[in-house]
Amino acid sequence: MYNQIDSNKRRTVYLFLFFSIFIIGVGWAFSYVYESQAILSIAVAIAVFQSWFSYYFSDSVSLAVAGAKVAPTAQFPELHRVIENLSITSGLPKPKIYVINDPAPNAFATGRNPKHASIAVTTGLLEIMEKRELEGVLAHELSHVGNYDILVMTVTVTLVGVIVLLSDIFMRSLWFRGRDDNNRGGGYLILIGIALAILAPIFAKLIQLAISRKREYLADASGSLLTRFPEGLATALEKIEKYEQPMKRVNRATAHLYINEPFGVDDRKQSWLTTIISTHPPIADRVDKLRKM
């Protein structure tokens, strides 16, 4: 666990470095195309500001995108009781608890560290889960908190979003600009800029894949060790898999945060290619590993 925590902190630094280099690189391409050094200065400022914003406010963005609302203790006493007991057992501070009004059963954890963590669950999850199953899901999310998975996963939400947005802006600007720069001999630099813009969504997807699939297996195992009952999470995942409708406010920028794909796709009906590019490993594999514990 401590190795995983250190690894997640290092990965966060790498993400910030990659993001800053990419943004500054796109800004440099913009500044060359439009012959303005001010654009490069703006890109540097964006990289610095967005890194700061991502670290401190990505969790708020993730909760807002999901439509999560604070869960009052009086209205959700059992939910608070389960999370409080699991927090005491794990030695972690009790996270803030949110509820998403959505019939699709799902949940996610977010925040930059255990002291500033939040867990959000859907109303659909609360309706169909028995207590031991709910404990399994919440223990899984608490494991993301304890392993500092939430730091990497939450920061990625805003960084990936900005990368895709800037790449789109760059492509549109070149489209409308036309071929005015060909006589300047800047064609190679423009091609590099276009390549960066095209590759940006691919980079963003690869980042999401890298931070999600392995961590789901680890959180499943850590959560089961916390509850001492792997079958609870296994049956919970099977129930989640059976619900094939997408969440109401599903978003690709935050999909990797959830315990399962929020798009309502049944793993059993996916092609091998869809499974490979999914941010989550197949539930059947996760259940199989849990039942072998």
C-alpha cells in the first residue's frame, strides 16, 4: 500500500509535467503561426494556473459534473453509519458523503488526499444493495482514498479536459487560417502543431486507461481485505453489471472515476476491442479474482 501511495504521488507529478509541456508546446506553435510571443506567455500562465486549479478544485468539478449533492445524515443514516465504521476500521478520516439522484447503480471517490476526500453514490446503488454489498462498494472507494488513487484520478479530470479543448481550438484555428503561412517556411512547425492536436485526445485516453484499470483491481482487493468479505463486493459488481442503462449525467472526462463504466454497457456484450479501450477491466474478471481470494 505504501509503495502504491508513493507511486501515485509520483504519477501526479508526472501528469503535471506532461500537461505543462504539452500546453506550452501548443502555445509555442500558436505563437509561431500567429507571430505573437504573447500567446506563448499566455500558454505558460494557463499551464501554471490549471495545474494549481486541478490540484485544489478538481474534486469540486467532478462532483458538480456528476450532479452530486451533500447527503444529510438524517436522510441517509445507514450510508453514514457504514462509511463511518469502515473509516474507523481503515484508520482514515471520514470522507464527505454525496448522493447522485440517478437510478443507475454506481459510485466514485474524489479528492486530493484522505483529509479532503469525498465519496458519491447514486440513489440506484442505495436501492438495490444489501448491507454487505454496500459495504463492499464503499470499502472499494475508501481503498481509492487510502491508496491516493483519488489524487491521480481526480487531477486527470481537468487536465485531460483542457488538453482536448486546446487541441480542438488549435485545429479549428488552422482550418480557418488556411495556407497563409506556407510562404514563411513554417510548414514543418505547423505540421508538428497539427500532430500534437490530433494526438492530444489519444494521449488523454491513454492517461485515463493507465490510471484506471490496474487501480480497480487493487481497490477491489484492498476493499475486500477491509471488509474481510470479498463476496459482498463480488455480488455488488454483478448487480451493477446487470443494469444496462447509462447514467443521466454521464461524462467521458469523469468516467474513469466510477466503480464501473457509467455508460450502461454490459461487459458480456462488448467486443474484444471495446474491452481493451475501456477505462475499467471486465466485471467478470474482477468478480473471478474476488472469489479466488
